[in-house]
Amino acid sequence: MINLLIIGFVWPEPNSTAAGSRMLQLVDLFQKNGFTITFVCAASKTKNSFDFGKLDIQTCEILLNDSSFDSLAKKINPDFVLFDRFLTEEQFGWRIAESCPDALRILDTEDLHFLRLARQIAYQNNEIVSLNHLKNDLAKREIASIYRCDLTLIISKYEMKLLKKTFKIDKSLLLYLPFLLNKINLETFHTYPAFEDRKHFISIGNFKHEPNWNSVQYLKEIIWPLIHEKLPEAQLHVYGAYPAEKVLQLHNNKEGFIIKGWAESAE
């Protein structure tokens, strides 16, 4: 029996966020390889939080900056620890090092947060992302977290190249692991409507993620008017969890720009 302790940044919401889907994919991967999993998190649960009881996974709510976590970690005695984002490793990595020194430590970056910040700054200043944008304090923290761990999971080839070529991180510390999606069943695929029988467009992405909000703004202001001019009967249906009032105000039936909000199932 191999024990895996996952320390979540949040309780996963697979029907609300890509990060939630990613975490459930990792859980499934480890379970299929015989791991016994305990998931712990210091955040509050929401109505959309995944029920780990369905997967026979033990869960526990933990506290930040509290020694009770040390006792819990020793009791679980994990062989592997997975940190959900570098922020979680910063908070709990040193405790794991002291309480479970033999445990292998894995970091799941989700996205490289310092790259996201660089793109945000460049976007706000109407600039192209450069090395100057990437050299931010978040980069120092995130890369330090990578070096403290035995292995870091990277979700995109671009991020792999950036870490290896630009920041000279040894490839032995990194593992390229994209979204783990099942192949489409061909029988199901052939039941889908033909392209000629379809209509409209969709966009999907949760609105707690700033780039998703930026992309919807860009769709509204730049891209959709061009499409709408060519296809006046078509609509754009914008899906995403946690839409703020500024998102809802973009809804415009006349323009065919329809804000749908949270989708029960992305599939």
C-alpha cells in the first residue's frame, strides 16, 4: 500500500474550474496505480466542492500556521506528498520536511503563476511579454518551490521550455503532464450533429481566473462584432462559473452575446 497525501489549495470544483478537473484527473491516475489517498485542505468548502467520499478518499480540514498539521502528517505517514500549487508548498512544505522527511515531494503547478502574472502585466501595459516581465518576485518564489520539491508537474510544453531554456532548471526535476483526457468514443462521436446541423458559438472559463475575463472582454469588443457582421443570426454563449456583475452586464440579445454563467457539465 502506497500512501499519498494531497494538500489542496482549495477543495476541487471539477464542474467550475479547470484546476478542479486537473486535480480529479491526478487523483484518478494515482488511484489506478494503487495509491491510497488522503486529501487535506485549509480552504472552506463550497456547494460545488467535489465529494471525495465517492472515491473512497479520506479527507480532513486543516489549519494554516498550526502545529496540529504536524501531528496529522505523522499519523498519515505518507510515502508521497502532492502540493496543489506553489503557495501550498510554501505553507506546508517545511512542515512535511520536518514531520515526514522520507516522503517524496511533488509539486503540481497548475499553471506557472509567475508566467500568468507576466502576461497580466504585459496585457495591462499593452506590451509583448518579455524576460523583464518574467523576472518578478513571484518567479523567485515559484522556482524556489520547484527546487525544494523532488518533482514538479508541468501542464504545457511552453512552460517546460521556459523553465529549462530560460531559467535553466534541470529536466530531471520536471515532468510534462498535460490534461489527462479519455479518448472520444467513436460510437458516441457519430451520434453528434453534423457540422452543417449546428449553430452558434460558445466560450467557457471560470471568471475567478482573470485571463478568462480578459478573453471575454476581447471577444465582446474585437472578435464577436466581426463574426456577428458576417453571421447576424449566430449567437455567442458565454459560460463560466462565478460571473461578476461586470460580466453579466455584457449580455446583449440584440448582438447575440449571451451570458450563460455556470454550466452543470462542460462536456
